[in-house]
Amino acid sequence: MSAYKELLSLLSMRDDYLILIHRNPDGDAVGSAEALRLLLRHLGKRAQILSADPPPKYLSFLPDAPFFSLERREQPPEGYTLIAVDVASQKQHGWDLSEREQGVYLKIDHHKTGDDFAKHAFVDPTASAAGEIVYRLGVEAGVTDPAFFTACYVAIATDTGCFRYSNVTKKTFLIASELIERGVDTAYLNAALFESKDKKTALANALCITGASFHFDGRVAIFTVTNDFLAQNGLQKEHLSELSSVLRELEGVELSLVLKEKEEGGTYRISARSKHYFDCTVLMAQFSGGGHARAAGGDLQAPTVKQAEEQLLLQAEALLLQY
Ligand SMILES: [Mn+2]
């Protein structure tokens, strides 16, 4: 029996699914969860997506998926089968399941690292997005609902930066071509997903480029967003999602570093992005973080912005010398 057939037989054994996604869900989390919900419905099952965080604003053009909204302090109710998609580790879905009789029944994921928090797991690290796995599963199950294919496309297109990142494989393009064959309007979705920036995000990007400083022959760009900066410019956290990629896009920049001051002040969330060769995970490991080679995150504490940036640049310089 193929792995996908086995997965389908696992799904056929239960009902009343609650689909868990990671906190601050992205396009893959929402897209693959919605596709999975439609797939389960095709199998004659009841299924809902459970998330305490709303979907990101850039997905608001999509028809509303029926979110089973619950406050984080509550427990997912008993009597449901929990299934996690695009969730690498227990802590990412954010629910405390310790008092529940039944834990997570199945985990479907594509991250290289993670933990075994579910009874059954299907992890394919060669998949660019969880949406690739759910797509395969849907084809195996004979799903024909156009909304299913659209949700798969949203998942895959967003997790690959519109088919530009190094996680894209031949398989990703094959799936994309099949999605076109099945009627997905890729030009419309690409424009809605990647060319519909709100003006405040564009403003934040511009301020970041003009405010950034450049180091080591322009190979490293760094910018810090303080709480004062947000207040002065009428910006919110949601407008900062593109900063690290905006800096990385600049000619000659190999590594972009964006620090965001946390609410409490004096502590920063670091987001590191590299273009060709710099391994961001090595740098972020020194700041109790991790991620992927081209995109990683970490945390830093420092009394002033200047000191925070200096700490980070010092470590980045030591690593840059190795290339
Ligand atoms: Mn993903």
C-alpha cells in the first residue's frame, strides 16, 4: 500500500476532526489546513480548523474558511480527533493538551526537524510545503473540488515565495502544472498574494531601506525596529513582514538582519535572511534560535539598540570570515 493510501486509511478510521495549525499561521498553514478540511469533507468526515490566531491579512481576499476559534487559555474540546498540519513541534501549535484524554492523532508536516508529538506522523522534508503533501493525498482520494486545489496552490506558492526559494523541486513544479490543469487561476492568485501590498507595509519597507546600515563591504544590512519607531510612523507589527527580505534584495547584500524590539523593551526578536551562501542557522544558534539556512530567527537582549546591533554584527563578522 502506498504511503498516501495508508494515510487515507488512517483518516477513514476517525471522525470529527479539529485541524491544528501553528501560531501566527502563514499561507501554508492556512492553505494546507483548508485543503485538508475539504479533503476530509470529501471523505464524508466532519472537520474544522482550530486556531486562536486569525489568518494573516494577505489571505483576506480568500473566502472565509470556517475557523473554529477558541481562546488560547481554553483546551481543545474532548470528543474531537486532533490532526496537526505544517506543525513541526508540540510548542508551535500552542495548545496545552496535557489534560486531554486523547493527544494528537496525526501530524502531517514537511519540516526537517521537529518532535514526535502525535500518535501517527507523515513527514516529507522534500516537500516544499505541507500543501504538497495534502495535494498528493487529495489526488489519491479523488477530490475534485476546485476550492481544494486553490487552497493547495496558496500553500505551495506562499511557502516557496512564489516558486523562487531553494525548497522548490521538480516535484513542486509538476504539482503546480497539475494545479493549472485542474483550473487554478495562478495569475490571479499570484497577483493577490504577491502584488497587493498595503501602503503601510510599503512605507515600512521604504523606511527600512533608508534607515538601514551596511557593513563588511555592504554584505550585511541591519535595521532595528523599536517601539518608538512604530509609534512615530503609525505602523504596527503586521506591517513589518517584508523587512528582512526587502534588505536582502539589495544588490551586494548577502545577509540581512532585522531586529524587532519586543513589547517589554530591551529585548529583540532577530530575523536573519541570506541570499546565496551564509548559513543563518549557525548565527541564530548563538542567539537561542534556529530555522533554515536562508531564513532563521533568534532572540537578543541589550540595553541599547546600538549595543544590540553591535553584538549581532560581531558574531556575523566572525562567521562571514569563514566564507
Ligand atoms: Mn510550511
